[in-house]
Amino acid sequence: LAVLTTIVFSTPSATAEPVNSFIDDDNSRFEPYIETAKESGLVAGCNPPANDRVCPHQTLTRGNMAIMLARALGINSDSADHFSDDNGNSAEVAINGLTESGVLMGCEKGLVCPNRLITRGEMAAMITRAFPAKGSPNPDKYSDIGESAFKQPLALLAAQGGLMACDQPTNRRLCPDAPVRKEEAIFAVMSVMGLDAAGTAPRDRNLAPIGFGDNFDELSL
């Protein structure tokens, strides 16, 4: 069975000193949420051992997303092997725990596709299963999710404030099949968990690479 641990996350105090843990997220609108996720133990750097970069624009795989959500929920399991294609994968224990908890579904019979890029629709489904919320979202508000299998979780996550429209400022599209950047996933999880964004310190922009060129085989979430 999956092991569910009650975790109490601390949020940065309003009077705490601003933080700036990473050199590559200063141009990210989600930097305060990244800092909160780092302080809460949900993410780490992506360039060990220095870990001074977080690769905010890196697209996530299904396995990466599983690791982040398993940390948020305190879930891990090695009691059963549910899929044949995640053996030896760094996300296998997280995948097993989320599967047993009903948060993660396979991609095909007997497969979970841990190395496949996760879509915004798949992310919304996982997060809304992990953190159920009451409400009646209106999928008709968006023009591009009517035919999506994930229209309800997409609309729900957007209503919770965890998913931004992909056509701002029009705000009529959610791009259900688009890949998910690490910064977007962090923002979504932080939002549904109700964790406050951390204060961040200004940094010399000339010393802060944007990070679009990051190409790490495995994200150290």
C-alpha cells in the first residue's frame, strides 16, 4: 500500500529576508513560487552538486510530475510494481504511490510512459485528483478544451487559480495538449496547496541566464 505521510509545510514569513536560491529563474514570473517550493522541499536544483539552477523552462515528463506530486502528498510505495516500463526509473516509487492513491493513471495497458512529456491536460487531471476541490467550473469558458478528455480538470484547475490561459490577455484557451514547463507545474501545485509565494531578492540581471538552453537528461526535482 502507498504510504501517506502528513506533511506540514512552512511558508516564508512576511518579514523574512528575501531569498534568491537560483541564478536562472530571475526572468520567470513564477520565481516567488519556485522559492516557496524549494523552501518546502518540493524541488531542488537541476545541476547537482551546485544546485544553483532550477531550469524553470525545462519541459516535464510524466515521471518528473509524479515526483513533485509524491513529495507534495508525502506518498511513496515499493509494495507493488504496477507498470512494466518504469523499472529502474527514478520516479518508480513515486509512480507506484500515486497509482495506488488514484492520482496517476497509466498511458496504455500496463504502461505509464514515465519519460513522455506531460501535457497541460494530464497535469490538470493529476493535480485535481491529488487535491480535490469543490466547485462547478465552466469548461465552455474556453474555446479549445471542448473535445479534450481533460476538459473538466483543466477548467477546475484554472478556476482554482493554478492554471493560466495560454492566450493571455484574451484568456479563452488552455492549450490542453501543450507540454508543461517546470515553472508552470510548480505554480500549479503551490496554488492548490495554498502556499504563499516567497519574497525574492533582486539580482544582477546580467548574471542570470534565462535557462531556455538547459538540456538535462534527468531533472533533479
